[in-house]
Amino acid sequence: MAKPLVIQTEDLDPAPAAWLSERCELVRCGAGEKRFEQLLALAEGMVVRTYTKVDGAMLAKGPKLKVIGRAGVGLDNIDLEACRSRGVRVVSTPDANTQAVVEFVWALIFDALRPRLFLSEALEKSHWGEVRRELRAEKQINELTLGVYGLGRIGKRMATMGAALGMRVIYHDLLDIQSDLRHGATPVSRDELLANADILTIHVDGRPSNRNLIDGAAFARMKPDVILVNAARGFLMDNRACAAFFSSHPEAMALLDVHEPEPFGSNYPLLGMENVHLSPHLAAATDRAQENMSWVVRDVWRVLNGENPEHEAK
């Protein structure tokens, strides 16, 4: 019996790709390549990452599709309703990069709070003291309030770490989370979160209603020296409102790992701002996280083999 055809549109780690290749005919082909539509007409499965958009138009050209595997967490690039209407199951790896993202966000926060220098040569005694004075931190982390916008998997881990570091931790979420699952965080209204957070970290999902969640009105409620971290989704933030706020509040700082669009161009309104630090979507960039996400192939195979997957989007 012929193996089912599965299209791999973006990178997968070698071991998971090899595992799926033993069971399927796995073909690497980007969605923009010439032969993609020819393969799509025959494919029973597809494995995508962040930058392949799966919508009704694509699905219409894949009449044999049974499963879409998202090697990652967010499903923003997949039209779940269109998949459901065609009977195409969507699987993902919801906890694959939690540790990596939390590590990265805290690295950004510590970079912002604790300036440091690594010496490559001996210093004169007078210069030694001068350097130490210049690098003296203005704030200690246990003096600050951590605001967590969205207390999901990553938000809970952020709250746990903040509480362990002696911070006051507050959060806002659409769900009413029972007290024993709040991981040391106190629920507050959205306005209270924005107004009281010294460090505000965003961890909400990719539902369409969250587009421009952090808009001009939200920025107007923030502290003038807030540290804002977004390692969730670029479209959560109104870029122009963000640029206006940080331009007029030089004592505030933005640490942004995700952007709208990606990659951004030379007209990106946040480029070149001293207190806005941009990184190229690195939060999940660890070997372990990348491998964990790539193992979505197990659930892809389960569906193709007539089994129920472990992590199916609802």
C-alpha cells in the first residue's frame, strides 16, 4: 500500500522528520513554490510552522487533506473554522516551547534591569570605581510589580518566577481562574493591570479580537517608566501607538520579540528608537523547543493512521 503524502512547508528537526518519513511520503515544499499546488492536490497531510497561512482557499486545493500539523503553539495562521468545515483535523504542540519562552522573557527583563559589563583588560583603580558607579542598577526586581496579561501556560510560569523573585504579581485574564491555579498572582481588572504594572508581559492568545489589544488607550494607562515585553504575537500591539508612547516616554522601555509584519521593513515605526529593543522572534529558539515542536509529526501520523491525536485544536 502506498504511503500517504505529507507536505512539509517549513523547517522540522531532522529526527522527527525522519520518523515521519518512515511512515509517510514526506516532501519538503514551501507554500510559495511552483509545485506546491500539484502536491497539495494529492496530499493527505501537511506540517506547517509560523509563516504558512492555511485558509479556505488553500484547503480547497487539497481535497484529500485529513490533517494539518502546526509545529508550534499558536494557531493564528490556520483558519480553524475552514478546517472544521472540510473535516480537516488540526494538531499542534501546546506546551512545546513554554520553558524556552519563559527563559527568554526573563533574560530580556534582567537585561533591562541589571546593566553589566564584561572586562577584557585590567582597569586603573579610578576607572574601576567609575565603571561600577555607571553600572549601578536603579531598581531591584523585588521592589517591582509584575503584570501578566494572560495567565495561560506561559503566563502561569511567568507568575511563578515573579513570585519566587519576591515581586508583587498581578494578572488579567478573560477566564476566572481558581485561586490554587494562579501561581502566586492576584487577579485585577485590565485597567488596574495597565496602571500598576512596573513590568508588563503579554501572553494572550491569537484570537482575532486581540488584534491591537495594546492600543493608544492602553498605553495611556501605563506607567511612564513601564517595561513592556511582548513575546506572544506582533499583531497584539498597535505599532504606531507604541512608537508614540515610547517616543514621549524615554524612561520607559519596550522589549519586543514579535512583530507585525514579520519580517518587518525599513518603514517599521519602531525601528531606531533607543528605548525600544527589537529581536527577530527568538523566544522559542532553543534546540529542545524546536525539537519538541517538530514532534507534532506524531499526532499527524496518529490521524493518518486512524487514531485520535493527543493535542487537537477545538
